[in-house]
Amino acid sequence: MKKNPSISIGIPSRSPNPKLKDLLKSISKQTVKPNEVIILFDQIDNFDFPQELNVKYDKCVQNVAGKRNELINRASSEFLLLIDDDNLLPQQDRLEKLLSFYFEIKKVTSKPIIIAPFSRHQEKWKIQTAGLKFNYLFSKMYYIKTPAQRFSKARALGGIALFGKTNDFKLAKYDSSIGFLREDVDFDRSFIDNGGELYTINLPILHRERDKTRAEQGWYWNFKTLIKKIKNRNQFVKKHATQYEKLQFYLIGYRFMPLGAIIKLFITIIWQKLPKK
């Protein structure tokens, strides 16, 4: 392991917010200091950040997929941590341990790799995700809730936090046409298709997801979003599924997906009308 490898941290964000400031504060306390922190905002007002960090921020009106591509292109360090602005590095050794896990995994593979810590909900402390998997038969994405004992190979990581060499991230590209609906899983599978490997590691970070509206607490926010999700899943299968997985999806999963989506939309509408506690 190199003594002082250079690290860039890339953060897509809508606008400066208290959770982002907490994330930056947790980054400033790391035992391994990043060389730069790059933040791309939809809009920028007043923004204060820890002066001990080399923060570079800019306005970027692209969606989250476009922002992540731009962050990868702008990163100038050997390593890159892509992390959403509603997360927190709970201990001061998170960057140090990400590097340690990276070099440990590189001892067992010569391929380009991207690794991901698992996320815990800050308040409930339950595990939110330790990777993802897609069930083609039922056209459903599942969150894996059990972290690896040390590390394990994965087929999808999600987009909460990804770490690897900056040049390796360029094996794939986030698809801006998918936007915020599974653009992260599409990137993961493109990375694998282009010769890379994904790993989940037994290292927690805290996810501090913002409060959601009633519609967001349901499955679908509106009919437009429902249709977008159906199209994105179909696009994902066309790009990444094996012939056997496509057979499962188009014989069963795809046929029942519109019906299931309509049922979920109906439940969402009912959920919105329920009295708030």
C-alpha cells in the first residue's frame, strides 16, 4: 500500500444543505486527508465549508447521472470516492480503511475494481443496503441486507458511496437518459460488462436520507414516474441481461410489471390520503 495515495471525493448535490456540511465536517476529520473535494450543485447560494479541505464547487444543471460523470472527469487524484450528500463518515478511519480494503482485494484479482461500504440508517441504525440484486422473473430490485464477513463480489452496488481508482471509473459511464431511476445499477452492470469487478465490504457508513413526502414513501410519485420506471427496467434488461434472464423477464416479469405498477400507484394514492400521525 502506498504511504500517501491521492484521493478525490466527488459529491453530487442539489444545493448547499446542513447534511452536506456534516458530511464535509466528517471528511475533514479523517486520518487520511483527501487532496480535493469536488461538489457539483444544481444551484449555489451561500456556502461555507471547512477551510482545512480543498473544496472545489461549481454549478451543474445536469441530473445526478450527468453530475457523476462530470465528477469522474474532473477528479485529478489516483483514487476517487463518489458519495451522496446525505451520508456521513461515522469514524475518522473510513478513508484509511477504504484504501486498506482496496489493496486487500487487489491481492486476489488483477481486474479493475470498485468497492462499496454498506450503509446504515443513522437514526434507526438498521442496515439499508449491502449491495443489490435484480430478480428478472418478478422484475424487482432487492436490497441485500446482510454485509459480507470481510468482502464479497457483487453484481450491483447502488450509488450511495463508491470507491476505486479514478481511471477505473472511466470503464463505464452513467446513462443520463435513465436519470435518477436506477442509473446507479446501470453503471454497475456496464462496469462489469467492460471487464471490471464490484465488491461490497464490511465497512459501515451512515445514510441520512432526507424526510420523504407521502407519495415518496409509497412506491410511485405520479403516473409519469411510473412509466419512466417501467421503461428504465426494460432498457436495463436489454443492455445487461443474459439470454436466460431475458427469457424470464419477457415471459413473466415484463408482462405483469404494468399491472403491479398500477396496483402500487393505487396504493400510493390511498397512502397520500391517509391522515398523518
